[in-house]
Amino acid sequence: MKRRLLLIVFFGCGAGLMSVRGEDGWVEEGDERESLSVSTEPEKGILPLKIVHPPEGRTLPAVKSSFVYGWADPLGKLTVNGFPVTTHAGGGWLTVIPYTPGAFTIQAELKLPTTTYVTLRRVVVAGEESSFPVPSSRALQPDENLLLQAGETVVVEALGPPGERAYFQWAGSRRKVPMEEIYSNGKGIYRGFFIVPSREEYERKIENDAIKITMVDKKGRNKRKVLAPGRISRFDRPAPWVVEVSVDPAVLRAGPGVVKGEKSGYILYPPMGTRLLVTGRRGEEFRVALTSTREAWIGVKDVVDLSPGARAPRAVVSSVSVERSGRHTLVRAAVGTKVPFEVRASDDLSALDVLFYGAVSDTDWIHYGGAGGAVRRVEWFQEENDIYRLRVHLHPGRWWGYDARYENGWFVLELRRPLSNTRNPSSLAGLMVAVDAGHSSDRGSIGPTEFLEKDANWAIALCLEKKLKRAGAEVFMVRKGNEPVGLYERPQRAWKAKADLLISVHNNALPEGANPFDRNGYGVYYFQPHSFGLANQIHEAYGDLFGGRGKHQGRSRAKLRDDGLHYGNLALARTTQMPAVLTESAYMILPNEEALLKTEKFQCDCAEAMILGLKRFVRDVRERDTSP
């Protein structure tokens, strides 16, 4: 009887083991780097198994399970860490595996009739700060340098063995501030507070003062002392600290980062030259006062210091005018000083409120010039002592985007009106549509067979461009091919091209810990209220084409799960000058959806859903314009 050998090949990153195993056991072994060139590989020198995600050496967050995917020869039997995994006909595979904290090895094994291939992927899974008694103390908070006003509270935290006594001191003070153990289940977290004293209470200048934390064991014999990472300074400036926004775009955030390296949510986007009053600092973020009761945070590197001698930002809003400019309407307000402002739309889009922070009224005149524009009426309110509100009442259907800017001492609100078409309200003829194929040099997400999102996005965008031109629209492609275009440069390009509508084409992925078998399919994202209608209509169109509802089917199309309509604080969706949405046609990381994205038919079906949604939205806007 002829003896049959079963070849097992181990491969992956770094040194590994390739072993040849006979039916009666191991007979030979050697180093992978010298052995991968043996003639046992498939044709073209490509091994039939690969783990694509997670990458080798990746540090994963503290998750109990997450997804792993790659490609394999669909003729073989695949297991990952001992569990069977189905391989898609196109070669991609996906599974979810349990993780344990620390160094973790993922092993994929593919059995073919005569050969078994094994590949390893090594990652590190984060765990809790400590799930067992900590041998020494470690300071946690404050983790960044703080500049605070007198009367503000400083939180001090440390990690140490449970059951100890802890206290802290600051600025060489002899006072020992006790710290309370707030959690004990194999670990101890100790927390204490102190209030920054005023100069009357504590005359010495508080500047770059360290906080010393002391922990004493249960027997009182062993003391451990550590310094908190962040230091404390008291805000003692006698004159206003005024800075000016020096970058575009700039972002004002709702609060400081909760921990070092993190950011809080966006709230305002002040243009260059906007003046801000600094009231504090945390790490690399300034706290600024919008009003006496509202604050925001901005990056230290996003502003320049105008002090000393600069006065606190203050604007006086005088005359207001309304005028036509082509098919658009301009609202101008004499402001002078560039102060932060916020534009808010009413629920029914019948009005826009512009709130100027740090402004007072001297508005005696409102001038209207020209008829037939988007504006019905303008009124103003002194909302608070330092908030001036300009309310612009609008004609429905006569605007669908706006640009808000400062221009030669004036605030300008440019309301953009859609091109009218009473004969065919759903026509796209004459409209300029900006098509943004998401990603490029950053490539985006990657599929199981290593298909790149940037390439899938570009293919869909090309089909969308063709369909738009056939419908009579003008098309502006935000990026061309693999041209590298920055994230914030993209909406700027669309506005410079005077686009009427903006669609950013993407395909989705998931964060670690999510389950791709629960989250998949198509989704649409918006941010601005005036973009909701467009997002809703495109989302409905995706459902009609891919959701099996029977509308507009015409021919066989893929069936996809509805991943929803979403509000998303995304750079492209934040565009104000035109209705702007971001589409996620499918999930790159699912083998069946990645396989669809490789086909021209599916790419053009996605473009068809966008076209259908665009037409419905344009029709709805035009039909709302019932004014004479």
C-alpha cells in the first residue's frame, strides 16, 4: 500500500513553523522563512489561506469577542480557533471569536484533500485596569495640566491595592486631603477633591503645582508616593485673555476630552478671525466663554494670542439688509467684530435663527430689496445680555442650503435656491451634483479578499456620474481616481464648484467588538436639518431596490438588510451650503457584500438608488414652493 503524506504548512508574520505530517505522526520540521518556497504551494505562488483582519500585532480594545476575516480556497474546510467557518464562493470568510485579555493567538486552519494550511495571527487584547490587587499605586487624575479659575474643583484619582488609606497634598501644602476608595473588587480606585483657592484665600501664585498622592498599607508600615501626571495653575490674569481663530476649519467642542487624547462633540465651526475669550485650559485645549453661562473648547494650536491689551470680544449688530443675487438671497448684518455665531433651523425649515455670542443690538433698520427671494421677513431679539438672535423667516421650497460667513465687516447669510422646473419637478437637468468618492490615499476599510473601500467607492461614483449626466445634471467629481484629497478639502471643493447637491459615496465597516452578522446592509447618513429630506429619500430608494418591497425592481437585484437612516456628525454631511448626505451601500467586511461590491451590476444598482432618491427629493422641494 502506497504511503500518503499530509502536508501541513504554518505561515504568518515573523518566524514560524512549517511541518510535514504523515499519517503516523511528525516526520520533518523547519523554519518557515526557509520553507515557504517549497513546491507544495498552489499555482502562481499564492497560499490559499490568509487572515486579513486583525493585522499582526494589533492592540485591540477590551472586548470579549470580535470579528476575524480573510480569504481561503472555498474547496477546503476552514476552522478558526477550532470552530468551523463557511467560506464564500468568492473566497472571503468571516467569523466572530471570543477573546481573552493579553497576548492572544488566532489560528486559521484550511484542510484541502492532500494538504492542510495553518496561519497564525498574534494580537494583544486590552483588559481592565486591573483585575487583581495592584502591587503599587499609580496616579490617574488629573492626567493633563489644568489652568483653572478660583473656586473650580479638581478631581484627584489613583489606582492602588484595595483597602488602603490614601490622601493627597498639593503645592507643598501640609494639609492632607483624604481620598475615598470608590471601588473594590480586586482593585482599588481612590478619589478626592479640592477647590482652587482665590488669591485672598491663598496668596502664593499657583503655577504648575504638582499633586502628590500617598497610599499607606493596612498596617501603616508601608507608604508609597506618586505624582499625578497633570499639574495645576490658577487663572490669575488681570486683563482679558483674547485669542483669534487662525485655522480653517476650526471646531468648538462641547467640553474637554474626558481623558487625555480624547475629544468631545462638535458644536460650532468659527471662521478664521473669530475672537474668543479664554477662561481656562486643559492640556492642549482652551476653554472659551461664549456667554456668561455657556462655554466651549478649542485646540490651543487653532488660535493665536492677541493679548495683552486686546479687549474682550464684543459686537454691536446694527443695520440688516435682504437682497437678491441671481437665484439666491443674501441677508447682511453689520457686525464689525467677528464673534462666534450659530445657525439653527426650525423643525419645518420655515426659519433660520442666527445666534451671535457676545453681541448686542443696535438694529434700527432692516431693508428689503427685490421680490421673489427666499426670505419672507427678518426680526431680531436680544436673547440674553450677550446673545443677539436674528430670525430669518423663509419661503418653503425656495432654499435648500446656506453659507454663513464674515465679509468686510458684515455677517452674510447666503440662502441658496434650487433651480426651478415647473414642467418636470423631479428633473435633475441643470443641477450641479458633487460626487465624492470616499477615501483615497487612506484607502478606507478593507474586505476579506483585500478589496479596498476606496476602489469600491470610486466604481460606484463613476456609475453615478454616468447616470447623472444621462439625467441632464452637471457633475463635479470631488476626487479623480486615486488623487489624494484631504477630508476637509472635499466639502470646500464642492462649494467652490457651486454644487447644488452633494453625495459622499462610502461602504461600511465596524469597530472591534461589534457583530457583523447583526450589523450589515445599506445605510444613509445626514447631519444638517435641510439634508434630512435628501437622506430620507435616498434611504427609501435603497429599500425599494434592495429591500424586496417590490418597487422599481425591474430586474433581479441583491437583497440587503436595512442598516438604517442615521444622523451622523461627519465632515461631508456637515456641509451647509447644499443638501449633503453620505451613503454606505454595503459592508466591506462581509464576504457576500464585498463580493457584490466587486460587480458592476451592484455598483450601478447603488447609483440607481441614489439617482432615484435625488429625483424624489428635488420634486418634493419644488412642490413645496407654493408662493407667488
